[in-house]
Amino acid sequence: MAEANFDRGVPIRAISRGLSVLKTVNRIGPISMMEISRASEVPYPTACRIVQTLIHEGMIEREPARKRYRVTGLVQTLSTGYQAEDALVNIARDHLVELTEQVNWPISLATRVGTSMMVRDSTHGLTSLTFTNYYPGYTLPISECASGKAYIAHCGEAEREAIIEGWRVTDNDTSRVGLVMVGDNAVLNDIRAKGHAVHNRNTYTVDAGKTSSIAVPILRKGQGEVAGTLTLIYFASAMDNTEAARKYLNCLQEKARDIARELDAAEAA
């Protein structure tokens, strides 16, 4: 009987809103209360109560000198039960550094977490051609970033359906964009045919609208799966997506193949 009633009242809006606020502060913070409300799509009075609750629980704190909020080290305890893709990160690191030295633009390695892509490693700190240093743990909506588009186009059917179901349950702007994107096969087929995805003027970044990106999947032949994505991030004012693909697609794909091959070899050893 309990299993039959499982879907009733799902999602629980209070929990969804609380998680949305926490993810917003983690992704953008330090951030003002008004910005928290706007970015998380939670009404201002509700966002205030949620922030006060998260402060009480020790997950976020207010900066002493100004009314801006940031996460505390306690949020790291939420990931203690999750095994990160250590092998992927370790194998990919040298390739990310080499590629950044070659093209100068920062490179990010990302994997899927729910309906988001999470940065596992990046080289933003190794180049001056960036506005912000993105650290591991930073997340972007699958539907609103090049890495997410490349991932969903190349992942297996069952995993794609899980992502789509996640969008159906979370009725927000990014989920609606995602559902439109997969409404027919045209967009995903185009990404598969080209072997890469692009996103113009990234919105869900610290410097919204100032960067664009091109991403390729890391396709594992041994496992028949997408291990993650490689993304090159560039100033939107420096070039358009077509020029970015012409200049950098081949080297991105080459590095993705190298990483996949080394990952398969490491697991076979």
C-alpha cells in the first residue's frame, strides 16, 4: 500500500525550494537575499525563511561586513556518501593542463549529477583568459550548458529518460528548456552528427552572458557509456560558436579520446 501511494504529494515543495536555495548559494555565493530569491525562483519571503533555517543548521552563513550569504564547510558533509570519479579526474588532469597550454582557454571536466553537470576539475586558474576560477563542485543545469547538451545527446536511453523524468518533476525554467530540447530528436541528432555541443553566452555562470562554450563527450568504448565531458570556455566577444568549433573541436575530441582510452586501460589492468 505504501508503495502504491509513493507518488502522492511528490515533489514536496518545501524541500524542493530549500534545496534550490542551498544550491543557488553554493553556485553563486557570496550572494544577496534578493539575488537568492531571483536565482532560485523562490518568493522573497520564503527565501528569507529558508536562509534563516540553513543558517540555523550551519549550512550557510552571512558575511560579517555585508548582507551577503555563502556556504560553510559543513555542506561538504553532504557528499560523504558519494564516491567521486577519482580515476577519471586523475587521468584527465594532465590532459586538461596540456590542452590549456595549447589553446590558452580554460578547460573543464564535468560529470552528471541529477539534472545538473558538476565540474570535477578545471584549468581556470592556469590561464588569464577567464573571468572566474571555477572549482570542483560547481554545477550548471544540463539544459543550459554545452557540457549538458553533449552529455544528454550521447548517454544511454535509460539515463536520458531518468534526466527527462527529473525535468518533469522539477517544474522550473531550466527543466522546461530541457523538455523543449528533447521534444523531438532534431537537436540531439544534430549534436551527435557534429560530435559536439555549444552554448552561446552562458547564463548560469558567475559572469552571466560573458562567456560561451563548446563541449565534447568522453565516450568509453569498453563500457559503452559517457564518462563525462570536456568543455572549452571562451569570451563570447572573442569569437562565435562556428569559429570556436573550427579552431578547437579537433583538439578537444583528441583529448577526450585519450582520456577514454586511458580510463578503459586502467580498469582493464
